[in-house]
Amino acid sequence: MDPVMERREFMALVAGGIVAAARAAETQQASVPRLCVLAADSLSSPWASRYNAFIRGLGDLGYVDGRNITINFLSVDGQYERFPALAAECVRLRPDVIVAYTTPGALAAKQSTATIPIVTGPVADPVGTGIVASLARPGGNVTGQTVMASGLSSKRLQLLKEAVPGLSRAAVLSLLTDPNTALQVQEIEQAAGSMGLRLQNRGIRTADDLQAAFGAVAKDGAQGLLTTLATFFILHRARVVELAARHRLPAMYFVRDFVDAGGLMSYGPETLSLYRRTAVHVDKILKGAKPADLPVEQPTTFELVINLKTAKALGLTIPQSVLVRADQVIE
């Protein structure tokens, strides 16, 4: 064979091999699923433990970021008004699934796309806020989890009343910018009426409002306090707990993070397991399931946590009838 022809054939084979390898690499890269996580705060904040639980959940299912899945983490850094813009950025990244934390984050994601599957982290009331049509059959492109906030608010008030003998005036600290607030406050008000309690609702918009809000409820003579369920309060739990202690207000919270930070007591779902379970929905969708057909998961495990050291500092004796129901007592 002509040496020139041999060289040409050789070069053609090499070129063909390079093209084939490039196409194979593109195909392999395209087959790696992409997630976009829309988060409330950064990975350097207290919120990070929840994101890490989600990552561990993915790991349990065999997903490793950078190896067989790509995760784009976007955070509003506590500025909830940025959720719509960040949700739009998520959509531009063309992920296979959007994981949206908090109710404002989930609503922003839903408003940004009707086609990309969305999995919510644990949110308070996905039906009442319009995220899904129902828990059993979400419909549309959104599914996820709920912490059943509207079903637990009255239970928290009842436990606070039992823990603080003689309680007649209580205050609820609520976040006015949270779409779940009105539903929770309504339930707490109805429960307070049936318990014969006078209730003061103090709404705030930013962390700068916390000091004035606590001062106002203390001046009004509140003998106990609870907050509505909102990620905002978790992010600012150290400040909330400090102000409750300063004004000597026995407080009931919706998650144990507050009690671990020195708060009096909490009742609610074990949240880290919920965040870990978010990965299960993601896995099912990546394997072909439709969000509309995946029921929104509800928590099955609840915990009552009491901090006796805080109770002692408040001069409060928790009745034995309450202590025996606690899942954990911090002494």
C-alpha cells in the first residue's frame, strides 16, 4: 500500500477515535444527574446540619457529589426576598431536580418552572400554602415533606400550659413574611380560647424586631411564649433563647435546636431524619417517578425535649406529669 495512503488512513482512524471518545465523554457527562439546591442560608450557618443530613441521605443511596451526581448549592443567605431570583437561576442551570428548602423557597421554585421536578425539604403546610394540591396526590411537578406545623401548634400550647402552672397569659412570636404564619396563629388563637388563655400575637419581619417584640410581650404580662414554625427562628435561635432568658419567659419551641441552645422546651418532629429522607424522593424521581404521583411524606416520630437547667434558672418547677412524657431531659 502507498505509504501516503497508509498515513492518511491511520490519521483518519486516530481522528475518528478522538471524536468517538469525545462523544462518549459527552454522553457520560450528560448522564450524570444534576441537582440544584435552593437553600435558606449558607453552609457556614447553623442550617448546614440539615443540608448535611440530606447529603448523607444521598450517600446512603449511592450518590456522591462530583462522581455520579452534580449538586449546585444556591443560598439566599437568610434574605428570603431573594428566593424568586435564585429560583430563576436554578432553572437556568437546567437541573434534573430542584431541591427547595422553606416554604418561600418552594413557592419561588414552583413559580419558576412547571416542568422541572421539585422536591421540598420539610415545610409547614404545603397544601394550605398552595405548594401541592394534596398530601396523597400532590399533582403538578412538586412533592416533598411536611412537618405538619398546623397540626402541632395547639399541642405545643397545651404542653406549655401544663409545664407552667397558673399560666393565664401567653404570647406567640410570629414571622409576618412567612406564608404559613396566618394558619398557625389562627390555630393557636383557637386553642388559647378553648384553654381559657389570653393570647398576644406579636409579629415581626426581621431579626432587628426581636428585641422590641420580647420587650412588648413581657410588658404586657406574658407568662409564657411560643413561636410559629419558621426556618427564620432556627437561624436566629441563639438570639431568641437569649431574649427569652433575659425577660424570664418560659418558652416552647417547635424543634430541639432551641433547647440545645438553652431554651426551655420543644415539641416536634425529629427534623434531621426528615431532611435525610428528602434524598429518597430525589432518588425516585431520578429513576423515573413523577412528583405528581409521590405522596408528600409526613413525620412519624415526635420528641418532647425539656431543659431542666433552664427551668431552674427561671425558678420554674416542671410538673412530673410533663417530665414523664419527655423523650429527653437535659439536666
